[in-house]
Amino acid sequence: MSKTTYTLKKNTNTGQFHLFEGKLNPPNSKNKCTSESFSICEKMKWVSGSKDISCEVDESIVRVKCAQLGRAVCGICVSHLYADPE
């Protein structure tokens, strides 16, 4: 089972940050992880560019970074980090 990763990207049009879920790639892969095409909230499509967090597997690190950024992070995306597992 591969671990879920999180990448935090800034939407250059709105200035808001969004979270993308992904999966770790095998160690010999070109990229560390593969992310979904759309953010968790589905309001941002993946585009190349700057990432604030990339391929992070530790949710607590992602939560801290989102808290530091405050309201600049999409509320729908960040709420996913606090949801009870199904």
C-alpha cells in the first residue's frame, strides 16, 4: 500500500493555497510522488510552478504549514486534514 502525499500549491490568479493528494513513487522513479490533477476541493487544476510543500507524507507537518499560512489556505482543502477516516 502506498502512502498518501500532500503537495501545497499557490494559485497565482487568486493567491490562495490548495492541497493536492498524491502517492509516493518507487525510489528509483524520476519524481518523488505523483499528484492528482485537481486539488482536494477541485477548484484548482495542477499547473507547474512553485510549491510550498511537496510530496509530504506527514499530515502533522502539512497541518502546521497550513496553520502558519492561515486564511490563505483553502478551507475545504485544509478541512480534509482534520476529517475522520472513513
